[in-house]
Amino acid sequence: MSEPVANQPSSTQAAARHRRWPVFLVLLIVSVLGFVASFVLSIESLQLAKNPDAALACNLNATVNCATVAKHPSASLLGFPNSFIGIAAEAVMITVALLGLFGGRLPKKFTLLMTIGVTAGWLFALWLFITSAFVIGALCPWCLVITSTMTIMWVMILRLASIDQALPLPKKIQQVLVQKIVKSGLDIVVLVALLTTLAAVIIVKYGDALFG
């Protein structure tokens, strides 16, 4: 009779791996999109620094206008364009996503720290969106890409943290998160609701002015 292989993964571990793979794939896609958006914003910020009256490609009208948003103090809270931070952060997330896709297992403490960091990044992106829409009165298409990708990234990171039980919660609660939220896809429903809300805010607030 053959003996069981000691290193053979359990069905639970295999199922967890199967649930992680789509998460890392989505993280890779949104991180690349966020990196491109941050890179373009950085170039445009440098153009505006040289020439404040520069005509940017995304200056479509008075409402959809990258320059108007970029010239507001909120676009450079630390004394340099926020997009510089985005480039660095998105590069890290691309690395993490590739590591996960190639079978790497992230330590729980790292996943927890990443969850905290992405949550802070998402809240920051959401604050910038609200500032842009309701204070500045103009929208930046590349900024909207970042807000959308950060929203997706936040939900995906929470899904990953739940699958790996990396959140500082009692074990029974973490099991409930996997059973009731991850397996049922409730977190995806929340994601769709968040993205729909962002789109609805833009349409209700600006309407025809988006194309005027």
C-alpha cells in the first residue's frame, strides 16, 4: 500500500489557490492601467510646470479638463504631483500580482499591510474624486481611471486577505467572510455598486456638460 505524500496539498489549499489566481490576474490588469494613467499624469504635470497654459490632450472642454484639476493644490499635496506616488505604488502592485500569478505565496503580515496600504490609497483616490467633482468643478479622465482601478484593487485585496485569512479577526469570522462573501460573490456585487455609484455621481452632477 502506498503511503500518502506528505507535501501533497489538501483540497482546501487547492481551492484557495484556485480562488487566488483570478484575484492576482485582476490586480495585474488594474495595476498596469493605474501605472499608465499615473505615468501620463506625471508627464502632463511636468508639461504644466514648464508652461501653465499648455494644451493637454485630455482638455476636452470646461468640464473634462486635466489642466484645471492638475493646477489645484490637491493635485500636489506633498509638494510634487500625486501621480509620482501612483507610479511607485502601482509598480509594487504589478510585482505582487506577477508573484501571485507565478505561484508565490504572500506572508499573512505582508497581505495585511498591503490591505491597509491599498485601503488608504483607495480612500485618498476617492477624496481626490470628490474634490475634483464638487470643489474644483472639473474632471480629469486619467484621474477617473485611477479612481476606478483603485476601487477594483481595494475589493480584490480584501478578497485576497479574506481567502488567506490575513485580517486581524477571529478565525470564525474570517471563515464566514470566505463562505458568505467570497464564495457567494457578494464582494463583486459591492464592487459593481461602487463603480455604478461613481458613474452615477458624474452623470447626475454634470450631465450634458460632459460632452459640451
